[in-house]
Amino acid sequence: MDLNCIIMRYFYVMYEGEEIRWSVKVLHKQVETGISSVNPWTFSAGVKGVTDGNGTAVVEYRESSDSEWSTWEDVLVDGTSVTAEISGLQPDTEYVARLSNGTVYSDEVIFRTGAPVQLPNMNFDSWSKNDKYPNAAGSDVWDSANSSGAAVTTSPSTDAVEGYAARLESVSAFGMLAAGNLFTGQFVKLAGMGAELDWGIPFDSRPLALRGWYKYSPATINKVKDPYKDQMGQPDQCQIMAFLTDWDGPFRVNTNTKTFVDLDNDPGIIALGQLNTSEASSEYIQFILPLVYRSNDRMPKYVVISGASSRFGDYFTGGTGSVLFMDQFEFIYDPAELTAEEYEKVFSQVDPV
């Protein structure tokens, strides 16, 4: 497209009572059709580029091993800018894309879709070290504050959807609440009356949601510490949480000094999903927890999945006897497995392209 204006344009502006004449001349500019970026997910890819304005812009794409092109016509054109979100792609596959208007073809861009990675033992069927940790042999993904030896709060249970489930119970230890807990990462050491934990394990995929099963038997909160002393006598809440980060290493949690991840403001968090509930359930409930992305173009380096029988257990607040069961966790990557509302929630803070 040639943007050319050969006639000088004049504008009059009033400023502090004085009329000022502005002159504007648009100079010739040549715009060439091309792709500026491709943002691949697992089953889709966002494409951005520019068009010369001639004809109808479409995105053509193919697997790099194929010779025939497919055409994606759902393209948004705004002036010379082009955006499109190609869906229905195969995971962990190399593709080639180009822009076309039927006669002009841009340079080709190669990209690879993400792999639908799952963490080891997300079904909680394998347990090690005297049944304290749900890790298969040779795996070191999951841990809990059981390492302190102060109280047994996490254990395997045959009361499960299938195989074994993780059973988390809030108990009293040395007169304080010890919440049943499980997280991806490592117990480090005792710290005063608390513990130091490294939250997060290496992970570079981008799931859309966490799916799993849980059931919960909440007790009345009878152990409290600041800043949650106002919770005394209230029904306890459980928490299941998953988030992706681009931290340079695991986050060192210290429950004694109240050093925790700032879920609302930590700049390293890319996507976050939380389930907090005080609802009692005698049967397992399936949940789908959308991961709400705060950025759609940053790649994760770490993932944290955490479960607790008392939501405020990090602050030694909760109800002794609260029990949370968790089972059959898995990441969802395919948008077809989500409702429109769930998918919209994933990208409610960003443009999916």
C-alpha cells in the first residue's frame, strides 16, 4: 500500500486565545506484507503481521513436513495491521506460516506448538519415604511440611477416585495449627516454629487449566494467629492452587517470618488459578480451574501446584480436623475441553493472540 498525500493539509488550533495554523504533509511510505510474530500455544497459534492493503489478507500454514497449505480466513485487519488466532493445530509439531492476499506471499515463518506436559504422579498413586510423599521412584516433584516430623498431616488414602488419593488433615502440633499441605517443590529445613520451603519446579509448557477431583470436610477454625484472628469460630476453608512463573529459581517460603508468594503482585507470575471453599462434600467433586494469564507472550520457567486443608495454614490459622482429599490431577491444554466461559476466563486479562 502506498500512503501518499500530495496536498498540504492545514489545521487551525486555538491556544490561550491565539489562533495557530498547523500544516501537515503525509509522506510516501511503502508497506510490505509480512508476519511480525507468531505466539504458539499447544493447539493454537497467534499470528501478527502487516498487509499491503491489496486483496483479502489470509494466513496460510502447514506442517513443515507437508507440501500443501491450509488457509485461515478468520483474520482481523486494522489499517495495515493483521492479527489471527489459528486453532486446531497438533501439539509439539513444527509449522510454517505466511501471509497472503492471493497474489502476494510474505516470507515464511517457522514455529513449533507446545507439548502437553503433565507432571509425574499427578494422580497421587505412588508414595515414597514411609508414605509421606506422593512421588514415584526416582521422582522428586512433590513435598510437604511432613519433613519436619512435627505432625503427620499428609498421607495416601484408598478413599480415592481411582488408586490412591492425597489426604491432607489439619492437626495441632505444639499447640499450633499444622495444616495438611502438599506442593510442587522441596522442604528445606525447620525455621523456628515454622519451616522453609522451596516452591516451584522447572516447567516450560502453557496449560489452560488444572482439572482434578477433591472432597472436603471442614472443621470450625479454632487456632488463629495474626493477621487472621478474626477467623476464630468461622468454617475452615481448603485451598487448591496452580500458577506458572518465569522466576529464575524456586521461591523460598518461610512460614516463621511470613515470607510468602504475593499472588496478587508478584511480577514473575504469568498465570494463576485458585479454588478456595468452605463447602463440605461427602463425595468427590470434579473441578476445572482455569489458569488466568496475566501475559500471553511470556514462557513459564516454573510451576507451583499447592493444596492445603486450611487455606490460612501458612499463618497457623485453621480448624483442627479439617480434611481435604485430592485426586487425579491433570493439566488441560486443548480449548475444546473447556466451556466458552472457562476459556474466556483464561484470557480475561489479555488478548489470546
